[in-house]
Amino acid sequence: MIVVTGATGHLGRLVVERLRETLPAGEVVAAVRTPEKAVDLGVEVRHADYDEPDTLVPALDGADKVLLISAPELGGRFEQHQAVIDAATKVGVSQLVYTSAPQADTSELVVVPEHKATEAALRTSGLTYTILRNGWYNENFQPAIEQAVRTGSFAGSAGSGRVASAARKDFADAAVAVLTGPNHADATYELSGDSAWTYADLAATLSDVTGREVTYQDLSPQEHVALLVSVGLPQSLAEFVVTVEQGTKAGWLGEVTSGLSDLIGRPSTPMRDTVLEIVSSL
């Protein structure tokens, strides 16, 4: 039996859908904070709240493999991940698969420290593990794409930093490949798109797809924070977004590897394909 935590999130839903295409529904469990949001998944649903450790052992009971999808909230998620690792150890899970961040052992990206700590906890847990260092999702840029379609421009502060992104479905397929295939014990995979692009490249793609000129406005960090606050983001969130942009500018999201395409057995989804999908839906 495979248990997927965070199964009502964007990535978790895709993983469950793809597991159902590969395995009988009875071999898949969705472990979620709010069970009523998972009734449409077509698999057994169990209550699992990272902040309530008492829910985790029953949620993982009987699991052969567990996909621990990293918690979304920055600042307290290492403790949440540790609770899942502890529960997996108690119930005797044979493999725990964890969605980490790019270059989690060396990167200075703001989101990395909790991933690095979780990886270290896994390695000393005694569990057989597989670490998937997921790169950025193409879909992360949907707000910028939608703004560009509306106004003909989008803004950021990443300069000429490159992003080796891929579609969320690609990362879901990679997780399924690891959960259902052999030879992934104690492995760490750096997963990225097959090519990297800059924000200027994204503007050019948008211009081509929409048939109108789209420009990218590169701002200073201070200007970018002020812009985000002016459109309604809380100051702390605006500063976080800009900190990630500075990490992009420094190159922490631009490394291209073959890990993703190797696992899924096909090329990753180009950013252009995701742009076409988003633009056609507007």
C-alpha cells in the first residue's frame, strides 16, 4: 500500500491520479488534513495533520511506501516533516519518498534550510528513503503569465537569472516512477526541466504565443517589494517573494539535470507548452 500525504494539494492530486492509473485503487491511500476535500480522489482517505502527530501513525498504518510531500508553510515545516518520519518509523514503512528542493545540501535559496534538515533527519532515521529534489514548477509563473496577457508586461527582480522549470505533472510522474519502481533505495535525485529560461525568454514566448508584444520589467529588490505591497501582498510575503527572486538571480534555480527526464522516460514539459495551456484557458 502507498500512502500519499498532502494529497489534496496540486502535486498530491496529480500523484494520486497517476497512481490510480498504475495500481488498483485499494492500494492507494490519501492522507490529508481535511478529509472532506479528498472524497473525489477515488481512494481511501485518512486524516493526517502534520501538526497533530497522534493522527500520523493511524494514517500510515499498513503502508509499504509513503510519499511525504513537503509542508507549504515556511518556518515550522521541519518539525512537521519530523513527525511524519517518526510515524513512518513506528509503523515500519519500507520506503519514504520526500519532495525536497534543488541542491538542498548547498543552495542558499531561502526555502532550502528546512529541506536540508529534513534530508538529514531521513538519512539518520533508519528508514529506506528516496529524496526528490524538485525544481520549480512551470505553473508557479501562472500569475505573471496572466498579468502579461492582461497588460502586456510583467515585473520581477530576477535579472537574467535562469529557471530550469518543468510542469507539475512531470514531477508527479517522477514520484510515481519512484513509488512503483525498483532500485531507488537511499537515492537522491536532482530534478529539473531539460532547459533553463530567463524572464526575458518568458516575455518573448508570451509575445509569440499571444501575438502581441510582452515586456519584462526588471526592478530593484526595493522597487519589487513596493510593487507587490501596492497590489495587496502583505509586506512579509512580498519580501519573501523578492528573496526568492534574488535566489533566482544568483543562479540557484537554473541548474539543468537529466534526473527528471530519466525518471519519467520522456522529455520534460517545456515552459512554452504551459504558457500555451494557460493562455488558452483565459
